[in-house]
Amino acid sequence: MVRGILAYGAYLPYRRLDRASITAVTGRGGGVGHRSVASYDEDTSTMGVEAARLALAGAPVDPDAL
């Protein structure tokens, strides 16, 4: 029986927010570059399911349980 971490997955939302826009709205913070932002229909559950799907797609075995 094989035990341990066999695969992992990560999911980042597609949409990006320019950090300079944060400074323009709040007057502070922001920084340089972009950050990922969830869409209106993405929550932690849907992002977790997508990460699990990616992990199972790359797994060398078919697990009985997660």
C-alpha cells in the first residue's frame, strides 16, 4: 500500500487586478504588478475542487480516497 502525497494541484483565478488601481481607489497600499482576483462565481470551494482535479490529473494512481 502506497501512502503519502502522490500529487498536488494548485489553482489561481484567471482574472488579474493591477495593483496601481488599488492605490488609486484607497490612496495607499497597492504595490507593483498584478494580483489574481476571483470572479463573481468563484469561491474557495470551487477553487479547491479545481485544484483537486488538477492534482488527480497528474496522479500516477487512481486513489480510493482523498
